[in-house]
Amino acid sequence: MQSNPSCCSLGKLPWILPLIALALLVALLAKSTGNALAVDPPKTTKEDSKQQAKEDNGKETAKVAVGRGGQTNPKSTAGKGKKMSEPEYNKLTPEERWVLLNKGTEYAFTGKYTDHFVEGTYICKRCNAPLYTSDDKFHSGCGWPAFDDEIKGSIRRETDADGSRIEITCKNCGGHLGHVFNGEKMTKKDSRHCVNSISIKFVPKGKELPPVITAKKAEEPTAKGSEETPKADPLKKP
């Protein structure tokens, strides 16, 4: 007896229907659960926007008072340290600036003090610091004023960049004066300060010298108790 294929297919149908129903039930449950978990985004207020902007940009930076040109306001106490106040030196001509500040040299036999021999004191043209006295001046024939000694503590000696000569400058303001040479046997002190006339100024004997212009340290507040001297412990040896 020949079997009927359609009959066998229909016989299997009751087993497939429960599986389909179960799959549909699972899909419905998943959809309902997803809708329950979905939450509408909260409404953003202006205050929330400002707060978010701060968080996005990081912590709020402290404001710093500045003056014109982007410089720190001088009234601000941050970063203050020991500073030297810039003094108002004597006004100089372009030629004087060239020699005193740029280490230039005037032409030989052109300076006003080359053949100048009068009692008095020679001071720095820039800051009025006394440098030489007429007692130490002599005629060297080199074409510039010559001294075989300086007023104690008034001159600074430094070797030139090329190492061939020794430069002399005003110890107070650093203005260039000239060079010093030793071993020429021109005087008993065996020294010759070759000075530019344009770097110095003569004050005759008996005339009051002008005040020296110096840089002063800026005053700073003293910490409380810092001036008190600690008492020594008599039991401890120095």
C-alpha cells in the first residue's frame, strides 16, 4: 500500500506550532522589556549647561590680574623677590654711550683730558663715582689720559674676550673706561691706566663732588621675629 506524503507532513504540524508560539512569546517579552528599560533623556537647563561647560574644560582656572601689554600687575604679590631698582644715571650723548656702554674708543689725541694737569678728582661720567686723582695722572704720550693708580675700590679689571688686554670699568655702574697696562716702566708703580676722556669728568680741587648714583635694593617686609637673635645655649660648644 502506497503512503500519502501530504498526510505525513500534516501529521508533523502539531509539533511545530508550539515552537513557533514559544518563539513569538519570547520576542514579545524582549520587546516589552526593552521599552521598559528605555528612559527619555533629562531636560537640560541653563545651569546644567554652565556646569557641564566647566566640567568639559576642566577645573576653573584662577584669574590673574595683568596690566597693559600682558605684564603682571605690579600690585600683585605673586613671584616677588629681591630686585635692584634701576637708578637714573646721568644722561649721555650718543658718543658717550658708545664708549661707556658699548666699549668703544675715542680717537687718540682728541680727548679733553689728554694734556690736562690740574689738581682735582676725575669721576665717572655716568654715575659720578670718584675714580682717579690728579696726583696719579702722568703724561704717557699715548694719546689718552694716563694714571698709574686708581682710588681704592673704584675700578674693576676684566680680561678682554680675546685675552690680549685687561679692560677697566667703573665698579659702581660698569661703564667702560679703557685698559690697564703693566710692565712699561713709565712710573714707579709700573702701571698705566689708559682712559677715554669721554668716560670721565673732572672736578677741580675745593669743589664739592656730586653725589654718586647707585642702585639700591628694593625694600622688603621683614618676617615677624626674623630680627630676633637666637640665644646661645651655654651648654653647647661652638
